[in-house]
Amino acid sequence: MKKIIQLLSCVILLTFFTSCEHTHQIVKALEPYAAGANGQLTTSEIASGLKQALEVGAQNSANSLSALDGFFKNAAIKILLPPEAQKVEKTLRDLGMSSLVDKAILSVNRAAEDAAKSAAPIFIDAIKTMTIQDALGILKGGDFAATNYLKSKTTTSLTTAFKPVIENSLSKVGATKYWGDVFNAYNKFATNKVNPDLSGFVTGKAIDGIFYQVGLEEQKIRKDPVARVTDLLKKVFGSKQAQGS
């Protein structure tokens, strides 16, 4: 209260020496400080806190999923053969070629892990463009408001950036070869040949997996005080505004 009285006193004094237009500008400039003095978060703190939360979540997600087995041993996001190839999988396993199918599945997950490391810079670029209104909406939004914000801002650019990385990764980890081996083997016995778009399928699944992981990170920061690793995160997500009060 004392700080608010001091701020108001300054404004009153300044009105005697400045025009109405300048006084209005001064008041607007002081608004965040007055809000902070009243125990409420300033709009600047909210925006900075949300950006920081997204940066932490994005970086943690990229680090987690780009590690060895980040996709392959995560049951929630492990990439399996696409629906149109499931008949292929069953046929080959029935013919004693399970090892070939297993190698194909492993290789596409390795490709996703290889590509995941390129997600963080794309997320960071999108986070930099966040407005005050975006931040306010995210703070008071649903449990996945921040994740949904990133989805709306980055899905197109992630797809554009990921696909060539995925294609290169598929080639690098041998996925293209294994995939070719699978379908060449299947097509020897099949009347209807199958040739799904491997890179497009893996790209979509890799992006789905990253947003799934970002969503988990958002939940940690929103609900678990231990996950708020900076003073700003503690202040913003521990505030009454964040709790819906």
C-alpha cells in the first residue's frame, strides 16, 4: 500500500508539470509497478514467466526425445507400423520374418529420435513472438494451453523443417533399407502391393510425440512446485492468477 501511495503521489505531482498526453503515458508506464505492489503479477512478469516455462518445456522435451530410446522405449509415443502396413507386419511375422519387421520399427524410432533435437530452436523462435495477450490467455487457459499455443504456431514450420531431417535420418539409421526390405519381402507374396509414404508418416508421428512430451512438461510446471526451477516460474505459476483465483 505504501508503494502505491508513493506512485500516486508522483503521478499527481507530475500532472502539474506535464501535458495530459504525457501524464497518460506516465500512468501507463507505472501500471505494471502498481500491480506488482498490490501483490498481483504484472503483465511483464506473466509474459516472461510463460515464455520461460515454454522454453524449459521445449528444451526438456527435445533433450528427452532425442536421447537413445527416447521414442523407442516410450510406450506412449513409440512409432509402430502405419495402419496400412499392419497387414504387412502380420504376414511377415507369420512367415517367420519377425526380425526384419522389428528392425524396421526400431529404425523409424531412431530416425524420430535423431530429428527431435531440431525441434527446440523452432519452438524458441515461436516463443519470442508471444504477445501479452497470448500470455494472459495461456496463464488462465486449460491445462494444455501453452502446448496448444505452440501447436498453433509451430506445426507447419516443424513439418517443413522435420521432413528433410527425417528423410536424412531414415537413410542414416538404415530405415529406408529396412523399410524397402519389408515391402519387397511382402510384395513377393501379396496381390496388392503396399508402398506407404514412410518419411511423411514418421514426420507426423515424431511431431505428435514431441507435443505429447511438451504437454507433460507443461503439466509438471503447472502442478508440481518442484518443476518450477526458477524464481520467476515459482512466482508466476504459484500466483492466484495461475490458480484461477
